[in-house]
Amino acid sequence: MNESSTSDNLPLTLPPDDLESRQASWPTVIGIVAIVYAVIAIFSNTCGTLFLFLGSYFMRLGGIDMDEGMGLPDWLLGINLALGFFGFCLGLVLLVGGFGLIRRKASSLGWLKTWSVLAIISSILGLVIAFVAIEPNLDLQLRIQDATVEMIKKNDPKNGAAVIENSGLDKSREEIRSDSIRNIAIFGGAPFIAPLVLGFFLSSRKRVEQADGWE
């Protein structure tokens, strides 16, 4: 038997092909959701940061006199700027991870898990600061309320009082404080949901093994 006939009879060995990993639809779905969430986060953090400086200007455009500006103390302004910048960077991390996941890049899981951890830390800081800064925020809300009341009285002297009462613009400081604490307690946990769900989802052994197969 010659050498060529021997080689012809050898079984053909193909490289392993993880079909399940390649056909899984969750990377595309989660990637698109991550990209949408990232765009919203980047936009909201950018607008929130700009509002710290341009909020009084936009209110004046709406007829609300805020000549004294937002009036936030420097320490709170600095913290809000830092959180806004941190949130913007987190949005970029999520954006990179989302695009990588759609392209079946194994490294995308690292990006998204990093975002999950940092987003939880950011949410904790935001919750703590919300309680610490409640008094300065009350001052701001009262100034906005007083300026809005003055605008209504000026534009509608006859029916202004009724409009103010029906709009809930006659709240005392204690009423606004109570509403603020309630809102923080109710909505303070919302920012934790997305990073916790994503972190647990991507930590599944099956999904980690599928991601390893992408390489």
C-alpha cells in the first residue's frame, strides 16, 4: 500500500465549532439594550451638568425670574459636576461593551461587568448625597416655587391665586422636605436595577462559556 492511499483513508478531522454560541440571540438583544441605555445615560448626564450652569437662563426664557441663579453651594456644585462626569464616562463604558457584545467580542463581558460594579457604586454615592444635600436642594426648590408664583401672579392677577393652589405651588418647607424624602426612598433604588440585573445575567456560567467560544 502506497503512502497516498494510506492518507486518503484517514478520517477528516474538523476544528470544533460551537454552533450554540454563534447562534445565541441574547448578545444582540442585550447589546442593543445596553447601547440605548448608554445613549440615554450620556444625554441625561450631559443635560444635568449643563443645567447646573444654564438652569436659571432656561427658566428666564420661560418667564421665571431666577436672577440669583441656581444658588447651590460650591461643595454641592462640585459633587454634582463630579458625578455628572463619572456618569458620562460610565455611559461610554456601557456603549463600548454594548457594541462589543453585538460583535460577539468576549472582552465585552469584562466591559459590561465593570460598568455594573461602577454603576452600583455611583448609585450608592448618589443616594447618600441626595440625603446629605437635602437642605440646599430644599432652598433651590423654594426659590423656584416662589419665582413661579410671582410669574403666575404677574401674568394672571385675577385667577393667579386659584392657579397657584391647584398647581400645588403653595407648599411649605416642611411639605417639600417630606415629599423629597419620600421620593428619594421610592425612586432611590431604581438606578440599582439595571446594573444588578446585567451583572447577574452575564455571570451565568453558560453565557461565560458561550462568550469564550466567540474567540
